[in-house]
Amino acid sequence: MNGWLEPKYVDWLWHGFAVTLELAACAAIAATLFGFALALARSARTAWPRRLAAVYVLVFRNSPLMVQLLFWYFGAATLLPDATMAWLNASHVVALGPLKLSWPSFEFVAGWVGLTCYSTTFIAEEFRAGLRGVREGQHLAAAALGLTPFAAFRHVILPQAVRISIPPLFGQYMNIVKNSSLAMAIGVAELSYASRQVDSETFKTFQAFGAATLLYILTIAVIEVTLVVYQRRSAQTLSRG
């Protein structure tokens, strides 16, 4: 990239790439946790958790991500008190020994919330499919061993469900990385935003967006390689067992 663009613009792209990775990682972690909880709610025996989960999926899965991002950025800003918005937009630093954590901008928080709420619905379906993929015989075997429902779920059902869910989950993580580019619409300075800024400054469209494309492809490739390595190690572990 140094041969195409001046160092200043290369730094812009690297900074945007770092923001993309940070936003995608935060959304992936939060969506995984909430998605698992949503999958449990949709699989609950009681009616009201299933209904609440179904309403959540109806709202967030069937509306465009762009609209959701705009809602969290513009709509939430009008609903929150002025004092809260001022605190969110102010600079905050938490020192943990040598490590210093800075509070992100409101644009980043809105992008994180929007991307998390949207991705949670898809990740929940992957977990739900994993839970359904565990054979009924496993449930009966756990009951025959005298395990409580919670112990059977924790030690027998959950490990198998997670193993089934992992490949499609990685696919959802790839989607999160790609969908993070939409956060540029609310001013998050991620990779797509940075490449557009570089293009506006230099008029080098091919170099700016070409570099961004390569970085997206590299990120997706790393996720795919990680999945392949995990699957091979899991297969080796199962063959040894």
C-alpha cells in the first residue's frame, strides 16, 4: 500500500481497519452471548419466553440493518437525556495498571448496539439448530444415568450442540465483519469510511477501495482458516477418543 498512497493515507486505512476489527469483535462477542440466551428462550418449555424471543426475532431480523443503525444513532440520541448524551460523547479513560481503556465514541456504541441486535437473531438460530441437532437418544441416555435436567444439558447436550453450531457460527462472524461496513453511514470511522475519505482526498479510487477490499478478504480468510484448523483438531480429538 505504501507504493500506492502516501503514508498519511495508509495510516488512515490501517486505523479504519483497526476500528473494523474492534467493532466486529465486540459485536461478535455480544451477539454470541445474547444469541445463546435467545436460543434458550426460543427452546423454552414455557410459552412467554418463546413469545418474547419470537417478537425480538420478528423485529430485528426482518428490518434492514441500515435502518437499525440509523435508529440507534439518531433515534436513541433523541430519547436519551441530554446529560446522558453528554456523558457518552465525553472522553473517559479507565486505567488498569499499564493498560488504559478509552470509552468509544457514541457513533461506535450505536454501531455496536445495532450490529449486535441484528446479528443476535442469526446467531440464535445457529445455536437453536445445534440444540435440535442433538439426537433424542442423548437426552434419554442422560436421564437414564440419573442426571438432573440441568446437569444433562450442561454435560451432555450443550457440548454437542456447540460442536454442531460452530461451523455456521463462523459464517455469521464473517457476515458481521462485512456488515460492519454499513456503520460508515452513522459516522463510524471503520475501513469503508476510511477508504472513502482517502478517495475524497487523493482521487485514487482504485488504490483506496482496492486496499480496503484486500483487508476485508484477508480478515475473512483468517476466520475461514481458523475454522478449518478447529475442525481438523476436533476430528483428531474424536478419532483418538
